[in-house]
Amino acid sequence: MDLWNKALKSAMAIPVVKVDREAFLRKELAVYCNSSQLNIAVTDSPLKVLNRTQLSKIANGCIKYHLTLVCGVSALAGLPGGWGLAASIPADIAQFYAHVFALIQKLLYLYGWPDLQNEQGQLDDETAQVLTLFTGVMMGSQAATETVQHLSMEFAKQVAIRLPKKTLTKYAVYNVAKQVAKWIGIKLTKDGFAKSVSKIIPLIGAPISAGVTYWTFNPMAKRLKKHLDEQLNLMIQ
């Protein structure tokens, strides 16, 4: 769990992580919606104004955008310091999870989730718990998947612009997030060798690193979108 918490803290300190829900939705939906529909999407849910084809197109665009950026960062593996990161978390690893977290927020907002930032526009402890759970979903954690299913169904019953903390308490999100964090930490330790191999091979290290990143990030992103699509199917039945 300590390893994941260090990665989480390091990644959340990178500016790309913060996604302004309203600005994001207005920008991405502008092609498909008029001003009245945009207001509905922001104050209620994009699901009220987008059809499934439009929703999928925007979501896939977000995945492609962050996949391109994160592979570029990985290929440049020797980024300069100055990130203020935990010493044990390399800059490219922190950047990887920063893009994971940014993508999580964007997809959640598209699929009707409330704002994960608090009233001060900060990513707080509750945000970190939700990001941990959805990272678990992206990595195949059953405990995380079951918990976010309950949360999604609960949020579908209410109109909330910001993350309802009472709902998080109701489903013991903090306790589940701790279990998932421990699970992720173990998985990261086991999988860490794959990334480290590319660093010791001169000249071809960057393309190998980018390739490993692609085959890590892309399946994670697709798994998250698949989960959200399945959850949406359940809600509209």
C-alpha cells in the first residue's frame, strides 16, 4: 500500500491531473450540443444530451489523446527533475499515473459522475480514494469493480454536482480503497521488472519503454470504458 500511496501522491502533484469538469464537458460536447443542452450536461449529466455513438466517440478520443501523451513521456524516460516527487517514484511513472487519473476523471464526467474536486477546486482525500478504486478497475480488481458499481447506481438516483461524501461513507469506500491500494502495490512490485528492463538497454530503451507503456495504458483505458459502458447498460434497463 505504501508504494501505491507514494505513486498516488506523486502523480496527483502533476498539473495535468486536475480536470475542470465544467470546462471539459463544455469543450468536448460543443460539437454535439447547443448552449441549452450544454447547461443540462453540466448541471445534470451528459447522458441526458448525448447518444451512445457520440458518447463513445468522445470517450475514445480522450483515450487516444492521453495514450499519445503518456507514450511520448515514456519514450523520453529521462525527464528533468523538479517535479517534487517522492524519491522512490521515477518521473515517468508518476506521469503515467497522472494521465491515468486525468483519463479516469474525463470518462467519469462523460458517463454522468459528479465533480471529483472539492468546492475549492482541489483533489482531496476522497478524490484519491475514488481514483484508487478506478485504477483498481482498470487493473482488474474485483473488489474495486463491485464497489464502483454500487456507487454508479447510487449516483444515478440523485443529481449531485460534487462527489457526495455521505455516499462514499455508506459504501465504506475508504476501507475498500485501502484494500485495493495494497493490491495495486503488490501488482506494481511484480510488474515493475518489465519497465526497468527497457532502462538498461542503450539506444533502444526509449522505444521499448514506449511500447511497454502502450501495452499497459491502452488495455487499462479500454477496460475502464468497457466497465462504464456495461454499467450504463444496467442503468437504462
